[in-house]
Amino acid sequence: VQDKNRNMINEAFRIIRTKIEFIVGKNAKSPVIMITSANPGSGKTFITINLATSFAIKGKKVLAIDMDMRKASLSEYVYSPKTGLSHFLNNSITDIHDIIIKGKTHPNLDILPVGVLPPNPTELLMEEQLGTMLAMLRNEYDYIFIDCPPVEIVADTAIITRLVDATLFVVRAEVLERSMLPEIEQFYTEHKYKNMSLILNGTSNSNGRYGYRYGYNYG
């Protein structure tokens, strides 16, 4: 996403941005929104960084947090620093501001990387520091986006959802098996994830597929 760019993908993210503004409401105070998917390769990190950028372009102060502490794809946008969220959650670092990367990809967009991949990410996410950190950061940012692991891989996303205001669930065409759609609908009807909405990614038009392709190895 780029400022003043009107191509297809920029327009798509502007539409999603508008829909999110309706979902969270005009009076929402610093909403925290998590992005997840049913399986790897759905493009959730791509959507996280570009959606966060689209809000930053609009003049909002935005934070994108990498909570996929097994893959850390979002951290690659700031060159994967060796210190990050994992160090804060295990008390190696006490001031969260010391590890937030400011304005690297856009002046209004900060990124909180993972740091070193921990051996016990699920246990770290259950610590009280996570809730305390998000409560504090709500006072500093207009929007907070969290890149979460796919729900099929680990239990991390089910832990994170208790702290967020909305969930964007990414389904990628030609990646998700159709047989999984009823299960995803069940997530919605049973309110497993807070205020869940669906994003269909990697669609095609009359000119064939557009978008992007990349490998996603999880493990």
C-alpha cells in the first residue's frame, strides 16, 4: 500500500479499512484487531502490514505487533531484530518502548517484532504482562494490529483473542479446503473469536489471478 496509489490492491485495502472503521465504530478507543487464518499460506502477514499502512497513510498512529512467535514473518519488515516481544514477556526487558521499531516502513506506523523465537511461546502469551502491555499501548496508538499464528497450528490465537476487540479471519482462494468452511462458520456462530469478520484473499478476475505468491513453511 502506497500513498496516492490508486491501483487495484491499494483500492482493495482502502475498502477493507472503511469496513473496519464501521465494525469498530466511531467512538472506539484505540481498537486492538488481530489477524489470523485457518492454515499457513493464507497471507495474513501481508494483510496485516498493508492494512496497518493504509491506516497510517490516513494519519492514524498505528502499531503492528508480531505475535506469531513461531514464524515471525512480520518482524522481517524491520529486519528481524534480535530483541523483541519475547524478551518483554519473559522479563528480560522491562520497558516495551525499548523494543518498538518506530517509523521504519511509514512515519505513522511502528512495529513490535518478536525478537528471538522462544521455545515456549504459548506459555509466554499467558503471562499477565501481555494484557498489561496492550492496555498501556492503547493510550499511545489509534489502532493496534496483531499478526497471529494460524488457528490450526497452535493454541496461541485462542489465548490472544481475550485481549482484542475484533478478529479478521483470512481465507485464501485455492489454499483453504472447502471442507473447512463449516468449521470456520462455527467459529463465527460460537463467538470463538471476538467480533470475527472474514477476508477472502488471492481471488481472481476475468484477467486471471492477481496478487502474490510465496512459500510459507511453518515449523
